[in-house]
Amino acid sequence: MSLRLLCIGSVAWLLVDPAWAAERALSVTIYNDDLALIQDRRDIDVKDGRQRIEFQDVSAQIRPETVSLSAPDISILEQNFDFDLLTPTKLMEKAVGQEVTIVRVNPATGAETREQAQVLATNGGVVLKIGQRIEVLRDDGLPVRVIFNKVPDNLRARPTLSVSIIGAHAGTRHATLSYLTPGLGWKADYVALYNESDAKIDVQGWVTLTNSSGTTYDNAQTLLVAGSPSQVNGDSDNYRAPLRRATLQKPGTESGSRERLGDYYLYPLSERTSIANLQTKQVSFLDVHGVPAEHGYEFRNRWLGTAETPLSAQSIYSFSTSAHAGLGDQLPAGTLRFYMRDKRGDPQFIGESRIDHTPMGSTLSLATGDAFDVKVHAIVDKRTRLSIYDWQTDMRYELTNALPRAVTVKAKKARGSMPMPQSGQ
């Protein structure tokens, strides 16, 4: 099949028939970085010769350069994406220089009067020429409406992709329309309930789908890809991710049975689902109970400097994603929110942390916030220059603990860990 781009003076039009919309089968593959691959399979009626086929209900943010139409015994001549959607404002803008009918209603009598008017401009308001007078159409609450003779050819009620083709022979074809679009994305959200008495957590994972692409995907087979495929854009080289605490303490080496696509993991939804425009949808994909977890504290002195006052240590929760005594799955990047039950048995939020794509068998260490009772005062005792670029810093840490139990604080960028005395010692 050869692809050419031609200007066609006269073509036949084949509109999307609602009857074959029932034959439509949608597959949606959604990536993490606001990108989706749409594969739209339909049966189309092809005439012998040249014609134009319109595909309605495509994404309003479709990337036209990624469109691919495959069907037996057709040649593609030209494709156009019409994203100028029909609205009252657009209808009035397209009527500039043309005549419309202005209908006014007398509030007292209910009588209608009609006048022919030429639309002169719509810049900040509608300017009309009625007979020999110029009038501004105002929204002053009086009953008035505008009647148009027709809908302009370049305005569509829904996002529409039109493709000009030549059919080798007439008949029904199985066609697949594929394209990439932004506006569809997903992320993982996790809820962890920590049980302090037995040092275990229950973790539930949710896939959160968002659709702002401008169209609805009905009854779609949905596949989620955990990974970040490279995309060409002018800003990628200049972007720098904000610095944040690393959560992956030990990367895993367990393979598991989850399906892969190249270097990405796949998370298919078990059933077809409809993803409505401007909708957020959540689907559960992980539900694990009784995973061993460790609660501790951490203090980071990134620049090895003296702090003016004691600072709080961070509260840290660590656990494994291993198949043995762990979550037993690969974790897509997302936000993990920690909860703990109070004395009344109600779960209360205690903090959240972001995780990156995490292999199975990893050890995660997540900070949930600053500790109220555990403080660290970092003090520089001495700095010694070893060379023009290297210094040796001797640090001293004063630690206090108001909790009724002994705790351990791990000092990052310092050697070892420091046992903490109990309250009052």
C-alpha cells in the first residue's frame, strides 16, 4: 500500500454510519506520561473508486502525524483532522460576512419580529448591520435568538478524522485506525495501614485513570503500561526533576510472572470499561495483608553543617516487595499514603511518600513526616582541608527522645546508627 498526499477536487463522502458503530471495537493502551495509543477497529463500507471516510469520536487531542489506517485493498490519498467543534460562539464567528435572521420577542405581548442582519464582526461582541443601521447584539436579558441558514462545512459536532481513499473494489472492510493522543493518563495510588502492635502493614493498590482527551472511549479493552517511553519534545533536555528523598533502598532482582513489553510491565484491566471524557476512574490491582514492616527514624545532614537549633528526625517505614514476606509484585510509580489506627480503632492519615517504578524483591524506605519527640542537633566540631577540593568534617550529634521507648536514628552522611536513650535519661 503506497501513501501519497494529494489535493482532490471532487470526492464522494462516506459518513460514519451509526449502524456500524455497533461493530466498533476499541483498544486503549495508556502510558504513565499523559500518552495513550488508541486502536479503533471498525467495519467500513468501501465503494469502488475514490471516496472520503469520516471517523467521528476520535480524540480531540489526536496527534495527526501518528495516524495509521489499515484495511485490505485500499490506498490512502489524504487525511484531515477537523477539531473546530460546533459551539454557539464558533457558529457566530463562521457567520462573519454572511446573513442571519434575528428574532426578537416582545416581553409584553409575546409577538415576534424577524430581521435579516449581516454579521460584521465578533471581536468581543457581535456587530450586526441591519438595513442601514449598525447594531451590537447585547446579552441584556431580552428574548432574542439568532437563526442560521446552515452549519458551516468546517464545523463538526464531534472531533472527526476524515480520510480520502481509493478502493480497489466495493465491499465491507475490516479497518483499524491507530493513533497516539495526550489527555489520557494513569497513575498508581497506594493505601498502607500500619499495625504498630505487630509491625505489619496492609497495602491496597489502585490504578487511577484520567481522561481529558475530549472524547469518551466506550467499552474499551484497556491496557496500562508502567514505564516512560521516550518522546521527542523541545523541553526534554532542559527539564530537571526536583530533588527529593530516595525511597528505593535496595533494588529487587525477582522476575515474577507479570507480562512485559520490552522493558515495561503491563497491567491489563480484567474487563472492558468505558472511560468517559473528563472522568477519573479507579480500579484495584493490589490487595496484600500482613506484610512485615519496620518503623524507625532518619536524620539527613546533607551539607554537614551546624544547625542553629535541634531539628526533627524523619519518621521512616520500611518494607519489602519480595514474593516472600513482601508485597509480591512490581509496583508502578505512584503515591503511597500511610494510615494508622487510633485508640478508637479508626484509621488516621499519618503521611505520604512518592515511589518510583519498583522491581519485585526491592526494599522500600518511605518517610511520612517529621517526628514530634525525636530531635537531632548537628554540630560541626572541626573542618580540616585535605586538598584544594577536599575537606574532612568532624561532626557531633546531640539527640533527644521524649518517647516512652528507645528508638534508633539512622544518620545519613554520617557513619553508623545512633541508639537513643529513653525519655528522662
